[in-house]
Amino acid sequence: CIQGNQVTLPKLGEVKLIQHRQVPDGFTIKRALVTKKADGWYVTLTLEDKSVPDLPAIEIQPTETNSIGVDAGLEYFIACSDGTRKQPPKFYRQAEDKLAKLQAKRDARAKGSKPRRKLNERIAKLHQRIARQRRQWHFETAGELVAKADVLFVEDLKVSNMARRNKPKQGEDGAFLPNGQSAKSGLNKSFADAGIAGFLNEILPYKAAKAGRLVVKVNPAGTSQHCAICLNRVPKELSDRWHECPHCGASMPRDLNSGVLIKKVGLGVRLTIKRESRNGRRSPRRTA
Ligand SMILES: [Zn+2]
């Protein structure tokens, strides 16, 4: 479907194209995904080459010494059982300030006016730049993590509805209709939530597979509510940032405690997360 600087797309015909990389010899194009971004339209091609073998399954037996636990959160993007913590870089906040200023400027302009439209374009481009910078940083962080250990235990973060893409909708004539996706992945959605899920579910496993490392998802239930040292229950509110154990005296930042616990759960430790409910019946409850 690619001829020179033209790509032929169904319903649209020939479209001029800037090609970032040549399609290598021997590959066939399986799929084309057309997306609109703030700075233009993109077509992403999925290629197949039958002579390339599937990645071999990685088999590593996790042990105390070859594994780490990784807690992901907002305050510290990651906190590892080996004590390392990493905060998101400052450019998030810098860009957010800039974004807030632009939005205030836009809101002062009349609806439907040209200056307002121009400001909206600048806002969309700034969002795009933030997203790209973040992605870049996620890849670097994933690289650092896979260099640390053979097995990485992470929280099994269920992909929320928010992060799932809406199904494409087509009208009778085959044209694509709005499916609510752009509203869903909208500008005002929290960056952070989507960021953590994308990091744990996509970027980290991708980096790990390339490096021959294993990412193992563990059930996070209880990993913020128990002591990583003595495993007793130490209830906390979300606002409690420090873990202080009255049973064994352990004292450490909350997310490091979770990182150590995620590793322990990964290595087979079970946490008791049942507790008495008000009417005396024992009921399981999520405590993470
Ligand atoms: Zn303790």
C-alpha cells in the first residue's frame, strides 16, 4: 500500500506520507492504524515476517537474591524493595504550570473565536509534548529496573475502564463515527493514572522481554496494610506516608514497605486480608 511518498488507505485513497523508516524486505503489512494527534495524522503499520521466530518463553526461578519488588505510585513513581525510589522529573510540573497559564488565557477569549482556536491548538501540542517526554522517561526508568534484577515483581494493576479503548463505530456507509474515545482520552484526564498502568502493563514487560528478564504480577491486596518485616497488619490511611510498625518497630516510607512486601508476596508469602465485619461475619476486603 506504500508507493513512494504515498500511502493508499481504504475510503481515503492516496495520501501523502512522511515515512520515518523503510519497511524492511520480506515483511508484509498486516494492519494500518490511523490516528490523529495534535500535530497531524499518523499511520502506524503492523508488520509480519514469518521467518522471525517468536520470543522464547523466559524461565527464571525467582529467588530472594535475583528478584526485586516494585511499588508504583504517585508520590514516588517507583519504590523498590532494594531501597531505591524515583520521583517523576520536574518537567511534569513545569509543563503543568505552563498549561494552566495557556488555559486561563484561552478561557478569556470568546468561544468560537480565532485566538481561542489557536490557543487550543497550542494546548493540545503541549499535552502531546508532555506525553512524549513522559513516555521517554518511562522507557529509561524501565531500562534501569531491568538492569537491577532477573525477576521484577509488580502490582497487578487491573486495566481500568478508563484506559481501555472504545470500539470503533461505523455508520451504514462505512464511515467512522465518533465513538467517544477522544472524549475519554481527553485533555483533562489525569496523566498519572494512565501513566502507571502503561508503564507496568506495557513498557516494563517490553523492556524486560528484550533483556531476557521476567515481570511477574502479584496481587497487591494488603501490600500497603501489612508490615514488610513482621507481616502484622498495620492499617493506614492513604494520607499516611510513613510505615511505623507497633509490633516490630519497623520504620520506613510507606511505599518502600509496599515494595518489600510485593517482593515477599511474589516469593510466596501470603497476607491475611480477611477481617471481622461489623455483623461478625468474616468477609474478604480489599485493603491495598
Ligand atoms: Zn512489623
